[in-house]
Amino acid sequence: MPAAITDTRHHDAIVIGGGLTGLRAALAANGAGADVAVISKVHPLRSHSVAAQGGINASLNNNKGEGEDSWEAHAYDTVKGSDYLADQDAVSFMCQDAPRAVLEMESWGTTFSRDDEGRIAQRPFGGAGFPRTCYAADRTGHNLIHTLYEKAVQAGIEIFEERFVLSLAMEGGRCRGLVALDIASGEVEAFSSKSTLLATGGYGRIFSRSTNAYINTGDGAALALKAGVPLRDMEFVQFHPTTLFGTSILISEAARGEGGVLTNAVGERFMSRYASKAMELAPRDIVARAIQREIDEGRGQEGGYINLDLRELGREKIMERLPGIRQIAMDFAGIDPISAPIPVQPGQHYSMGGVACDVNCRTALAGLYAAGEAACVSVHGANRLGGNSLLETLVFGKLAGENMAMDSAAASFDDGAAKALANSEQLRLKEIRSTQNRTQTSKLREELNRTMFTDFGIFRTALRMKGGLAIASNLANKGESIGVGDKAKEYNQALIGALEFQNMSCVALPICMSAIAREESRGSHYRTDYPKRDDLRFLKHTHITKRAGEHALTYADVLLDRWPLEERRY
């Protein structure tokens, strides 16, 4: 029997996740006077935010001759791109705050690419009426997160890295902290807090072909679901049109924003069939479906891909604005895009759905907040526009941190729930380590990955999805009794893999259930058996809640307060 846990760490505010959202929230809470800590599964500079390539949207109006951009135009494009499922109050707040957020990062030291007059350069992105995507070549996320990490270190914010958060501690209808596993030592730790933020990113690794980092296993969504907090709009999963064939490494939308074109096996620039005006810069859901149709109907290259051709951009432009993309193509495909097209295919990329929260990042559980990709506020609705995810991290990360600090001032610590939970979790981990499972976790994970991509991918049908739900449910049941047969405590990666699979299988079920229930096509959710948008029945958010082991699906209204419904045309 392990020794009882009696010590508890105390912080006014605890942020789970060390990416852009988490660090920005921590800085805001710290700046408002709260004692804040960040808990991260990896070193913050290894967070998935570092992989964001293309840019961050803001109506700065730095492009001469392109007309007058505005936050209203940015918001309209976002609402239209969302297929009218985004809540317009949240969209308006984000787009109004965008210029401040970008200029703040510039003032803090983020190096952005510049135009000839020294202003922040802006490029066109899909679904946007103006070139409003600010960028740092094709390494925008990398530059942003380094800036925030430096600020966090400078502020003296305590960062607990290589911690795996196991459960949220609750008492009296409030989140009182959490319990985490120190991956290095294998010890279980209790954390007591007055406010807690889920900023854990997405769940892309549930799918077999994904641009996401291996750490993106839906941990935050799983924590919320287990705590009785609803998950919103989980059926809306974004498939990026262009990932590198064979590896699923992201090939940024910036490549098309700079002028790259898509061609099929006969050299045809096929997007004219699907979005005659916007062409390659249509929203991601439209471009991804177009590419997949070309492949499915036999117009793809042998093996199942199409070409992204950058050669017309010329060497100088590629080297200046897309150096990372060039290096990826050379290192992982043996192709130099200066002289040859890049083979691409769609792959899972982003999670529009997530932990349900209001525009102030508050969830249904007092003391618990959610922001960034882990959350669904909802600013992306059924389809996210490129350049809006980095913006969301900064805008709502800051807002969450400020609200956490304000709410913490009126709350008090309660150690009992965290201590009791820590001792319970310690016993659970001991059992997982000691139990020998006949089926390897990796095999279960591979089956889940394959099922989700095949049955809940770009094109969906009731028959395939119901079969997929049955498989996912069976895998989730197996996950509950999983064992690794490895009693080691220090850096037990088999244990971490088992815990991640439990979270992945937990989150997969709400995706399946929400997708089956939504009998329409909207944004990224495309059903060949219901190919039309149905505003009469499904202009609603889906909520999945788990209580007493049972899932419940309910609906909530979408806030339409400025831009009326219209058909999406590009």
C-alpha cells in the first residue's frame, strides 16, 4: 500500500497546459496579482503551439490598395466561414481585440515579417475578404510562444513541466484543484487552487492521419467530461487540405496564400469546380473535400494525393516566406518545392469542438475555466478559418487569466478534495502498473485511430458512423480496465500511453454521438446521406454530458445577433 499523500501545493490560479493559451492566461493572472502556476505535460516550448505555421489574423490594414479592412469584416468572414454556427458575441469580441493582441506581442518582442515600409506583413488566407493574416515567415507559432515563455520566466511564474494531470478535484459543486502525476519521479501530487484553467489543446491524435503533436490526446476534454462538464460541438473536426503525403506533416495554408496552386493527376487546377471565385483560398472544409473528391474519383496521383505547386512563386519568395515548408518537403519527401510540386492529402488538423464555456471562459463547474483549442467558446462554429486559432489563444487566454484572478480573490482554498483524490489516484495507478493486459495499448490506439479517420472523416454516413461508434465504445470499455504490467515509477511511458488512451477513447465517444445525431451537412461535418445544411433542425450547438457513466446529448441555441443567415458561396 503506497504511503498516504498529506502535502498539497497551493496556488490561487492553476493553468493546465503550457502552450500559447496557457502562458498568456498565466501572464494575465500574474499581472492581476494572483499566485499562478502552469502545469504542462511537456516543456512549454514543446507544446503544439510551436507548430503553428501560417499566421494570426487582425485587421491592421497594412496592405495598400486592398480596400479598408475592419474588425466587422473580420467577424463577418469568421461567422460565414463557421457556416453560421459560431456565437457572434464571442466572434465580435475576438475580432475587435485582434489588433491589440497582435501589437502587444510585437511590443513584447515577437519578430514578425515586414513589408517594404517596415509594417507587419499580412498575407491572404482562405475565406478572408482581405489579406489580414500577420505572419513570421512560416514559423508564426514558434515566434509567439518563445516570446510568451520568456515573459513567463521573467515574471517568475512557476512551471511544473512533465506532469500528467489525472483528475480534477471537486467539492461543494466547485473545482478545488487537481491531481497530477510527476512523470519523472512517478509520484502523485495534489494541487489546491481557487481557479483552474483547461488549456490543453486539441485531440487530433484520436485520428490516424493528423498534423497534431503526439501529446494532443484530448486530456482537457476528458478531464471536463469526467467532471460532469459538457463538451460542445464535438462533431466538428477540421481536416486540413494539405498535409505532406505519407507523413501528415502540415503544409501551411500560407503556401496557398502566397500563390501556390493545387493540381490533379492531369495537371488541372481543379478548384475552379468547387470554389470558382476563391479557388485555393476557399475555407478549409471546402478545399479538403475538393481534394478528397479528386482522389476518390480517380483524378489523384497514384497512391492517393494531389500536387501543391509553388514553382511559380520563385526561389526568392519561397526562401523568404516559406523556408520551413521548403525544409519539410526536402527532409521528409526528398522534394525541393522550388523545382517540383509537393505531394499533399487532407489530414485531421484542428478541433472546433471542446469544453463548453461562455464568452468569459467560464464552464458549468464553478472555479473551472477553458480556453484555446481545448475549449468551445464558440468562435469557430462548424469550420475554423486559418489564422484565427493563434488569435483565439491570445485573446481568450488573456481574458481567462484576468477572470481567474478576479474570481480567486473572492474564493478560498479547500485541500480536502485534492488530498482524497490524490490517494485514490495513487491506488488506481498502482493497479494499472501491476495488471498485465493481453492487448497492447498501441494496438488499441491504432484501432481507434483507424476507426475515427475512416468512419468519422471528411465524408460521413449513418451506416459507417454507427459501426464506428460500436467499435469506439468497445475500445473505451477495454480502456477502463487497461494494464501495462510495468511497475516502474520513473518515466513509465507505458503508463502514460495507457492514460492517454483512456482519455482518447473517452473523448472519441462524444465525437461519434454528436456526428450521428447531426443529420445535416455544415462546415467540416459533411454527410453524404444528408448533403444540405438544415437550419430549421440543426442551427444548434450539441452538448454531450456524462453523468453516472451515461452520456446525454442536448442542444443549445446559437447566438445570432448581427449577421443573418445566408448561403456560403466562395
